Amino acid sequence: MADPVMSLAEVAEFLGIKPESASRLLRRHGIKPRRGYLRSEVKSLERQQGRRTDLHKED
């Protein structure tokens, strides 16, 4: 069975970001559209969210 595809709007909604940001993120990870974006590739993305670690010095 073929892997379902997602539109850029669906990818953005899935990731919780704007479509422009989703497009940049996908390009940065080498994910190219093939009549949409493969759901398995999109789901493999791990968004790293959290606080910045470069602002805190370790004791």
C-alpha cells in the first residue's frame, strides 16, 4: 500500500507551525514534495522544543 501524502497545510497543522515554517523545516531535513509530503517522512521529524541551554552555565 502506498504511503499517504500530506499537503503543506496539513504538515503545518500536524507540527503546530505556520506553512512557511513547515516548508523551511521540510527542506532543511531534505524532505521533498511528491504530490504532497509523505506522511511517514513528516512523522519522522522530531521537533526539538524547550528552553535554550546556551544561556545557562553549568556549575
